[in-house]
Amino acid sequence: MDLPAISTHGLTKHFGPVVALQDLDLEVAQGEIFGYLGPNGAGKSTTIRLLLNLIRPTAGSAEIMGIPARDVARAHRHVTYVPGDVALWPQLTGTEILTLLGNVSGGVDAAYRDELVERFQLDPTKRARSYSKGNRQKVALVAAFMTRPDVLLLDEPTAGLDPLMEEEFQRIARDATARGQTIFLSSHILDEVEDLCDRVGILREGHLVEVAALEELRRMHTTVFEAIVDGELPDLSGLRSVTVTEPIPGGVRVSVTGSPAELLTRLASVPVIQLRSHEPSLEEIFLTYY
Amino acid sequence: MGTQLAVVRLSSRLVRRGAVLVALGAAVYVVVEAFSYEAAYPDAASRARLAEFGDEPAVRMLSGIPYAVDTVGGFVVWDGGPFLQVLAGIWALIATVRLLRAEEDAERAELVLAGPVTATRAVALQLGVVLAGCLLIGTGVTAALAASGAQAAGSVAVGLAVAGFGAAFAAVAAVTSQLFEVRRRAVGAAAIALGLAFLLRMVSNSSDERAWVAWATPFGWMDRLRAFGENRWWVLGLHVGLMAVLATAALVLRSRRDIGTALLASSDAPRPRLRLLGSPVAFAWRSSLGILAAWAAGLVLYTFVLGTLLVTMTDFLTEDPSYRAALELMGVDLTEVTQGLIGVMGVLYGLVFALYAAWRVGAARTEEATGRLEHLLTRPVPRWRWFGGHAVLTLVSAALLATVTGLALWAGAAVVGSDLTLADAVASTANTLPVVVLFAGLAFLVLGAAPRLTVGLTIGLAALAYVVQIVGPMLEWPSYVVGLSPFHHLAPVPAEPYALVAGLVMAGLGVAAALLGMAAFERRDLAGA
């Protein structure tokens, strides 16, 4: 089996009394787009910064492509990073910054870099001072993709991008994984993760509470039924499979975990006009963890 | 009204800590000066000799025209007045640019201007806050003077003059903040104005025919105030007038520009310059070149002027046996008059180079604090390489500064036909490098261990060590106290041979401190602002 792109073993970070991350055990396979979900302050950025050795673990360890994260001279040959809030040198132009970062990284595919600049519609002749948040993010994205690294650690990389650029980013990300590159995408934009990711991890207050493929998550979780009935609603209390009940005009919306057989039995006793069911969105799954 | 109060509150919160520290520092400095006066000139006879000695041309050029130096207040103004004014002026211009330009650079000013307050009103309020800070510093000076037994009216006049000096340069910085779009350019331009004002003072004091030049520089106004004697209060009107004119100009300029722009803005899309972008070290060199050139230019100008005064000073010294005796008492070896003078003055360069080194390490810290360092350290760059690169560049830069300073001193002296050799001139400035290595090493240790204190702690300790070396012997402090100051261990090269052992020990300690700092930096988390 291939070496995992990212693996962590009991990775823990405390800032004084604050537990930012506790006992994270995670493996991300090569070629995967892994979505890392959690609200602000859950420990997403802490994880990425630990993987990059920008901060030191309180306990545990991490590896990038099998190389210990603290061996930056080797590990960082395989990885690039886009921070959530990109700070650039205000006096340098986009071209100058991309040249600097390319020289420091080594192995830039110049034609691909120019293509990325084109696709993100970045004007690299401007000084960074005049860039908006979105443009600064584009510079960091181009710099991250232009060396075609094995692993990309992206911390909410599209927060400042407009919807068109976000789509472009998704295409570029898919191209990258098609070539076997791995993307670790921290986000709280659930649509983006839903569109892009194979597997997701859900983080709550420094603890990883779930890791699963999206499909698996959906199966494990509730199915939502909407029943419109003619007349009075059946009594749905006491059903162990029903987790949430809420009234809708003319009927009821019910979330069911596991088999819907019980629910269907009850509904059979009343005249049902319409019965619809859908799989839960990532958002609905996500919310069940909080 | 509430919004304006909020602007004042926010602004004062951003600058008040610095103002309090500078006010305290100024007060302590005044007290130390007063103590050293009482110790060195305890009786009327010695004070009369001081007045006589201070009225000689060479002394006047460097230290200004003494007035009422038979009083403690007059002495403090004569000996320490320029320093107090520089202190207030530099604080004021940095604080002003901080409020008027840096907040705009960081795109925070728009949060304030989104409220019901006009841009010009905000500038006026922020200048008012800096003015209050200047008055606080002036109050510190006044209180310390009065507490040291100086006459009350003179103490108030001097405090107001120091505050007025600060206010004038706050107004200068308010104008440069409208002209330049980057914080350090606005600071740099205002600092150049301060340097020119100082040069004008030297010119005005160099001969009686040029005395009128003093009216053209705020430094000269302090002398014209004649505190602790005539107390010519109307001179303070000059400070107020200059401030009012420049502040009005700043308001007019502000009203003519949009937020985030500058009246002398450089192009937003310049031709890319791709030199020195090849590695983190090359880039660090590129980033520091502008400021290095500015320091070099200032030092070259100052030491060149000093060099041109050398012949006048040595002639005066050789002709006046009583003055020679006095200087020899102070420990100056005058068998070779020029070398003796150069050797004594060398200590000051050590302080200036150490301050440069602290600034240089502070620039490295800024890369970390802003998060820009992460672009480099998330690439295959080990931390020690980035840290070590900055350490080497700091030393190279300090050595370059020492060399050009020595060259300029020699060139100035050569113009007027002094017998100072190039080797002696450069030796006198390069002599201080072990102290610079020590303080640079300390700065790197702080960067590794307590990054947020990098510049403040290093500058504070360097200034303290310098003061200990200057006033300690005069106040007859025990040798183990004075010996704590690294400056104390510098020999007055070229009058005496280079203190090799002391130099090696200090440089060794500096290198050890830097290595410790590197080890600490390797182990810690990167820290934001």
C-alpha cells in the first residue's frame, strides 16, 4: 500500500490551559481531497500549523509523505500551504513575490504558473499593497499550486474569492488530485467541501469526532422525510428511530436514523397525499455533531 | 461627539504606553544629569570654570552655547537639552505616523472613518492626542528639573520647549504622512527633517557670524529661550507657530486625498525588479538595503561635519593648557590630540551601531509578527538558516556602517587638512564592533526567547549601558557597576591600543547569545504580533 500523504499520531497542542487539539490520529491517503470541518476555534488551523512545524506539538507527532513534520528541509519539499489570512510584502509586486517563493521552493513549472495566473485572473504587475484580500489569496494559491507539490495544506483558501474564482479553484484542485496530488482542505463552507471532498473529518473543540467518506456519513446519518397528509397528523411520539420532528405547512418533516419502517407503519394509518425523502446535506449532518 | 471621543480614546490607547515610557525616561535622564552636575561641579569656583570652558568655540560647536550653567537647570539644558528634544521629537514623529499612516496602511483607518467623523477632523483629533503626549513628556522634564532643585519658572519653560519641539515634529510627521504611502517612508522623511534641524544647530553654533541660523531650527529655539535667566517666554510662540502652520498644511493635504492614497505615491505597477529574490538570505538583504543606506547617509553626513571641525578643535586644545589639563583629568590622553579626541568620541558610534542592530533584528521580528515569515518557513527553509542569515547580515551591515562612518570622518578631516589618517579614523569606529556584536546577540536571544520584546528590551539595555558608562565615572559609582556596561571595556582607539581580550570576550558573549536565541527559536511556536 502507498505511503499516506499525511499521518498524525496522538497529535496534541495546548496553549497554556487551552486545549487546541487533543490526540489527533488521522491518515490522509495520496490523491485524496480531505475536507477538514469545524467551526472557528475548533482546531483546524492549529492542525495545519502543526503539520507545517510552525508551532510545536505538546505531544504526539505528524508525518508528511512519511517524513517527520519537524524535518522541514525534507518534509517541505513535498508540501505547500495557503493560510487563511494571507499577508504579503506590500512593496513587492505579484511577479516579484511569485519569483521569490518559486526560488525558495524550487521546481516551479513556469508554464503552469502562468496558466494559473491566467485562470485566477490575477494581475501580477501590481504591488501587493494594492491587492484586496481575494487577490492576496490568489497569489498564495498560485504559489501553492505552481510547484505541483505532493501535498497541499489549504486553510480556508476560498474565503475571499468570488463564486467564479471559487469554481476555478475547484477545477484546479480536481486537476491536481487527478495527477495524484493530495489536498487537505480546512473549511467551514460546507457546499465547497460537499462538492470537492472524498472524505471529511469533523472537529469539535479540539477533538476529532468523526472521519468518514461523505457517502458513508450520509448512510450513517438520518434520512429526512416530508409527509403531507389530508387531515390530522399521526402521533409520531415514542418512535426510537425519529430524531427530529418539525411541522411544515400541511404536514410534518421527520428525520429518521436507521430503518424508516416504524415511521411508515404510523403514516399508513392516515391519508398521505405526498411523501418525499432526501439524503441529508452535509450541513444537516454537520449540525448533528454540535 | 461620542464618535470623536472614541477616536481620541482609541488613538491615545495606541500611543500612551510609549508616551509614558518616554516621559519617565526623560525625567530619569534629567535627574541623572542633575546629579552628575552636583557631583562634578560642587562649588561656585568649579561652576565658573565650567562656564568659561563651555564658551570656547569648539565646545560650542558640539555642545551648544552654554547659558546659566552656574545653575543646575542651565547645565541640564546645555548638556542634555538636545538629547531631550531628540527624544521628544522622535517619539512624536513615530507616534504621529503610527496614527496617521500606519493605521491606514493596515486598512484599519476605514473602520474609524466609517463612523460619523470626517477624515480631517480625525487627523486633528489624533494630532491632539500626540500633542497631549508631548505635554506629558514636557511635564516629566519640568517635574524632574524642579525636583532637582532648579528654578520653577525655568523648569516650566524648558518643559514647554521640549513639548513644543515634540509637537513641531508631530506636525512635520503629519505632513509626511499625507505625502508618503508607506509608514517607514513617512517616518524616514520626518527623521531627515529632524537631522537637518540638528545640522543647522551645529552650523549656527560654529561661529558668531552664523548665530542667526539658530532661529531657523527648533533646536536653536531652546538656546534662545534663555531658561533659568531671562526666561524669554515669547520664544515658545515659535514652537506653537510652526506646529500650527504645519498642522494646518497636513489638514489641507488630507482633505485633498482619498483614504489609502498618498500625494507622492509611487506607481502601483512598477517594472518588476527580480534581483536578490533567489533565497531567504538574499531577500533579507534586499529588504534591509533601503534603511541601511539611510542610516549610512545620516552617519556619513554627521561624521563628515565632525571631521571638518577636527582641526579647529585640536588647535584650540593645543593652545589652551588649562583645558588640556581638564580633559586629561577626564582620562583623555592628549599626547596625540587628534587621536585622543577621536578615541573618546568613538563610544557614541558604538551606541548608534547597536541601535541599528536592534532595529535590524526588529525588522526580522516584523517578518514573523506579520505572518510573512510563514511563506518562507513553510517551504524547505530550516528555521536556523533564516535566523542565521539575519544574524550574519546584521553583522555585515554593522561592519559596513562602521567602515563608511570612519571613511566619512577621515574625508571630513582631510578636507580641512587634519593629520588624521584613514587607518586611525576607521579603527576608531570599528573599535566599537564587539559591543555591537554583544547587543546584536542579545537582540537575537530576545527574538528567540521573548520575541515581542525584541526591539524595546535591546534598545533599553543599550541606552542604559551607555548612560552608565557616561555618568557612572562622573558620579564615582563603584567600578563593578560601571564595569557592567560593555561600553566601559572599549579602549579609546586609536589613542590606545585595541582592547583585544575585552573585544574577544564581548564578541564571544554576543555570538553565544545569538546561538542560544537560535536554539530557542528552533523550539518555539511562531508568534504573531
